[in-house]
Amino acid sequence: MKKIASILFFVASLFNFSLYHASIAEEINNDANFIKFQKGVDAVKEKNYEIAADIFEELALAGDMDAQFNFAILTRNGLGRAQNYSVALYWTWLSFAGGLEKANKVLEKILELVPDESHQDLREKVSLFILERINSGDREALMHMGKYYLDILADADYNKSYLFYSIASAFSESGAKEKRDEILLEVDNDKIVELQSQASLMFEKLRKGEKIEMLKD
């Protein structure tokens, strides 16, 4: 079964941004979660925002990028949760790292609402969440970490982004090889051997079910 691409638009005075109904052509691996997601969407339609927030938060914590985006929108607007721009930014970043490009438009505006001095702390929390997903066996999260280093850091770290896309490619994650090869052009030549060696070690750890640690600066 595939999720159907559909965006729910709400009255402009209520929402500055639209909730996401589903990802385009995303495979549903857990029908129970899909049904739960639909209940969240229905709760929003019925203006039962607290119930919707409960549902989307639970799914967001499980790594669902659409739910992360929707929970961010509800929190941004103070619906079902007390209005909190920092929390909204955190979840928007996670959904963007997960590949939801629509989240980028939200980021452009919500970044202005959160003081610059809070950004780095939130970025670190985002990276820790993704690392936990990786260590729990979520191979796709390797792609998310690659995007984190590329598009969420204040200054892109091509070396670390390459490393994670390289590991994701080794696990045959869709699109990883192309991103790895694209970023390779930006990698420091004197670091490439070291990075490839590190990627191999991290790949073997994950393949054996062991955990990897956050990369040091």
C-alpha cells in the first residue's frame, strides 16, 4: 500500500503553514501507524488539537517525518500544546533532515522566531535524536545524519556528511550513492582516506548491531 500525496490546507488565519497528510509514494511498513496518523489528521479536521498533538508526537518520536512536521506546526501555532517556537524548530529540523523538503519553507520563517543563541543547542538535540535512530537499527537515519551535516548545521560539514552518506550507500539506502558521489567533490582531499577508513569501521559496527558514537569536531 502507498501513502497518497495530499496536503491539508486550513484557514489562513488559523495556520500560517499547512499540515502534511502523507509523503509521496512512501511505502507503508506499519499499517497500525498509518491508521494512527490518519486519526491524527481527522482530529485536526474536527479541531480536536490536543488529541492530534498526542498522536503526532508519538509518531514523531518514532521517526515519522510527516508526523514530526505536523507536530511542529501544531506547536508553532499553540494548538494542542502550549505555543513553543523552540520545540517547533526542533521538530521541523528533524522532518527536514528526514527528507521532507516542504519543511524548508517553514524553517525560513521559524528560524526568525527563535533567538540565534538557541539554534546550536537545538541542532545538537537534533543530531542526538538522529544518532539514537541510527543505533536503534534505522538505516535510513544515516541519510538523515548526512543531510544534517549538509543542510542543518550553520556551516555545512562536507566531510562528515560524506561519511554518513557513504555508510548509507554501503547499506544500499536509496539515493545514498548519488549524494555520496556529489558531496565527494567538496571533501578535503587530505581527509578522504581517513574518512573512508572511519566509514568502514562505523559500517562494520552497525552491521554487527553495535552502536556508534557522535563524531567529534
